[in-house]
Amino acid sequence: MNLKHKPLLAALAIALLLLPFATDAMLGRGWVRIADFALLYIMLALGLNIVVGYAGLLDLGYVAFFAVGAYNYALLSSPQFGLHWPFWVVLPLGALLACCFGVLLGAPTLKLRGDYLAIVTLGFGEIIRIFLNNLNAPVNITNGPQGISMIDPIRAGEFSMGGEHQLFGLAFPATHLHYYLFLLFTLLVIFVSRRLEGSRIGRAWMAIREDEVAAEAMGLNTRNIKLLAFAMGATFGGLSGGLFAGFQGFVSPESFSLMESIMILCMVVLGGMGNIGGVILGGVLLVLLPEALRNGAGPMQQALFGKTLVDPESLRMLMFGLALIAVMLLRPAGLWPSTQRRRELSPDEMISHQEQDTVYDNSK
Amino acid sequence: MDILLQQIINGLVQGSVYALVALGYTMVYGILGLINFAHGEVVMVGAMVALAVSGMLLAAGLPPLLVLLLALLVAMAVCMALGYAIERIAYRPLRNAPRLAPLITAIGVSIVLQNLAMIFWGREYHAFPQLLPGASHGFGGAIINDVQIIIIAVALLMMAGLLVLVHRTRLGRAMRAVAENPSAAALMGVDINTVISVTFMIGSALAAVAGLMVSANYGIVHYYMGFLLGLKAFTAAVLGGIGNLRGAMLGGVLLGLIESLGAGYIGDLSGGFFGSNYQDVFAFFALIAVLVFRPSGLLGERVAERA
């Protein structure tokens, strides 16, 4: 961080601090909520970035860890079992539990290569979701497809984040309070990611990503280091899951479908794998774009044809899909690729031959 | 005993469909090293086109069997064109790009196809017309109907045809050569782009057949049907060893059997704790178990780590 960036950083900080009030005034309360979700997804994307971007392990079931964190919070802090544990116990517990699940999944499967690992993680994600969906009989644990509602908001003593508060003569509704909380956690995750990136462990991950055999020959214990990446990513996932449950007040298996995992992966890859700035950019874009399209798809048709021709929801997702394709075709390495990263994720023999003149090499 | 037999029949039927779809995944993977995430959607498009065509032709008063044949041909043609287009637009420009880039475009294509189908055909479930005489036969206490017999027979025929194509023809040799080493194949005069396009078209044609089979078997078509089917078929391809044709066939049939036997017996096995709604869990656990002991799938070659 050098000195000439300082004014820029200060401006960014002020902008981030004012963001909820500005959006509230200009776009409405709904958009503050969207900003909250954008922060949650940034945390998730940064967590997945550790697994996919740094260690080069393709994980298609990442949302499972998110689910573990969320259900942990929901079960321990809602009328479901009559438990109302405070968030400062439940949140770390969720992160820890997700971490354990990461190790549980990783330990037997991390010797699998590339796409085999991808399908196993995908299967794991589905297994978790199916269990959440069906564990309402014979013993009701998760309440099945209905999900768990009336989850306690995050609160400390008398201060509950579920309601509006007056601070310094300003009204802070729940969405604003969560914005600041999530911003805090996002900064924490960014900080940890940054420190990891340059650390011994981070460099070991990248060595494994580039060439596992060479990394092993250098004396790295590749299995443990890969396991660490999995556990680390899972921890972030569990943490965001807990925050999600506390914010939403409601969780159901629907929120943890394979499509969510794929979306988070899209954020990481579209933004630029292995580059924190890129991943954040990807997260913001993929949360905002569908929302912007939601508001644009209906009225645009009205303006063009005078009536609604096609279902705006379909049109919105259609345009979203086209945008994904277009961005990837125009910028195959992501919008903001990591400069360090020149080679792709564990290339096969065949591709690595062709790969000599890829975008990565041009940026040398 | 008759329940066991019935579950085996159901599993074989389902497995044949998985196997046909899995072949599409595995052929593309074998040649490009790419998971073609949009393949499940191609199956859905095949089913939808077959539904539209058969609806039109039945209204015109053609005999059902002829309608079935024409619907199949049109569906295959449309899917082949679609497969060609997908490869051309979403994958070819990214052939030298980082490997996850085409995965994202594949997801994009998948979303686009799903929503196009939703715009054209709506969100509702469509009934697929019964084009075959649905006579059932008793068979050792179990029941199998004509549609199921035809599904298994057609699947076998298709797979045999594909094996002959890949192992006995010039085109097949070219495909295998490109899979092994594209640059060397190109030096030997193989037109790589054509071979890859043809591979996509064959896979998509098989997907169209599978799509028609599923819709004829269940009598229902839906814009979302391709997603889970594609997922299962991909699982099957990995189970058998991705990139290996026989592996995809074996994996498909095996997955169908595991699922139907799992659904049938999981209740008894777990003392009534788990019901048949856990059948997917069963399938994925089987997958994980197989991969833990055979990391390259059942028939996959042990590929040496790149040095």
C-alpha cells in the first residue's frame, strides 16, 4: 500500500460508509438489502477463491458450507429447539463446524484429480441439501422444505440488529446496521485473504496450483496444504452462513441449491481467479446485474413494444446468461485477472501444450 | 423377489437413458478435457422439440409410429445444430483460454437455453403424447412395458453403433487421435475443428434420443428436466471413468441400478429411518465411495500426474 493511494483509499472508505444512506435516498430501501447481500456474496466468493483461485481445486459444492453455517445458527438460535444462544457463540461455532465439514469432505477425496474432485464436491453439496430437505421425519430436526423461521436477529445485550436504532441523531434501520456489520466482516475476510496470499501457506497453495508434482518435490506436504485450503474456504463459508441466517431470519434448503454454488464460482472466475480485487468485482457484478435486469426487463419491454411480451423473469435470466458468455469470451482470464497467475487451473497435458500463448503469457 | 426384479428393470431403463447422456459428456471430455455443462439442456431441447413436432403431426392425423420417427429425426437434427452452435460460439473461441473459462460459458449457455425454453414453452409441465402401444408384460412377477423394452433396445443399438463408429471408421480414428494428442493429429492431416464439431453433433444427437426416451417413459416434459438429468449423467460418466466410452455406458447403467435399488431398499436397510427421498444421497455416496477406491473411475485409465 503506497502513499499515493491514500487519498483514493480515504475516498473509498467514505463512499462505503455513506453507501447505505445514499442508496436508501436514491434507489430505495430494497437496494440497501441488495448491498447487504452483495457483501455476503463477496465473503463467500473470497472463501471459494482460496480453494479455487489459490489452491486450484475446483469445488462445485461450496454452498454446502454456507448451509452448514446457516443451519447451525438457525438451529441454535430460534424457537425450533427453543435454544437462543448468543451470536458470539453461534457464529464461531458455525465457522468451526463448517471447517470440520471441509476436512471431512477433503480428507478422503483430495487425492482425486481436477474434475473428479469437482463432481465429488458437487455430490457432497447435494447430499447436504437433501439431508436438510428431508430431516423432518422421523425426527424433526431441520423442518424439511419449509425451513426454519423466526431466527433470532444478531444481538448483543439489549442491542438487537433486527430493529431500528437512533445513533448520533440518525435513524439506522436493520438493513443499514447489517450493512455495517457485513462490511466489517468483509474487511476481515479481505484482510485474512491478503495476509494468506503472501504467506508461506499461500505460496504453497499457488505452487500446488501450478504444478503439484513440483510442489511435492520441493518438500511440501501437498495433502495437508490442500486440506488446509479446503478447511479455510469452508470456514469463511460457515461464517457467511451464520450471518445470512441472522440477517434473513429464515433459512430453507432452497437457498443452498447447486445453482448457488455455481453462482459463487462464476463470481470468482468472472472477476478474476486468485485476485482479491477481481473476486470482489465479480461478486458485486453478479449480485447487482440480475437485480438491475429485474428492474430493467419489464419496463424496457413496455417501452419497446408497448406491452409485456415475454416473462420478465425469464428475460432477465436470459440476459444474465448471455452476459456471462459475453464477458468470458471477451475476457477469458476474468475481468481483473491476477498478474501473478499465468497458468490455468491444473491443465491437462493436451491443453498445457496449446496454452503457451494464452492471455496469461501476454501479460508477462 | 418380484420387487427386486422390478427395481432392476426400472434401474436398467433409467440407466440406459443416463448412459446415452453420459456418452455426450464423456466424448466431449475425452477430446477437449471440458465439462460440457450445457449438455443436459440439449437433452431438454430434444424432448421439447419432439413434443412440439409430435403435437403438430398428430394433429395432422399421421399414424403414431410415423410421428414418433419423424419427431425423433427432427429432434436429432435440431440438437445436432444446437450442439454445433454451442461449440462454435461458447467453446471454440476459448480453446486456448484458462480452463475454467469455458466452464463459465457452458453455465451461461445452460441458463440461456433453460430460459429460452421457458419463454417458448412456459413453466408448466407438458404431457407427452403416448406414441407407442403401452402394453405391459408380466415377467417373472415384475412388469415391463413396451416403451421400456424399446428404450433398452434403442440404447443398446445406439451404444453399439457408437463403439463401431469410434473404433472401426476413419472418423472414429480421427476422433481418437485428436483425443490423444491434438497437435500430432493435426500434423497427420486431421482437421481438428471438424472432428470436434462432429463429436459435439454426435453427442447432441444421442442427447436428443435420450430426451425423447425420458419423455416417452414418464409422459412429462418440462423446461427444467435437463438439469438433474444432466447432473446424474455427468455423475455416471465420472463413475465409469470420464473420457472412456465404455465407462460412460457402464457408469450410466450402474447409476440407474444403484438409484432404483437404493430407493427400493434404503428403507429396509436403515430400519425405516431413511425413505426413498434419499435415493440421490445413495447415488452420490456410491460415487464418492467408488472414487475413493478408484480415483479415476471404474474403467478410467490411471493417468499419470503431469510431470
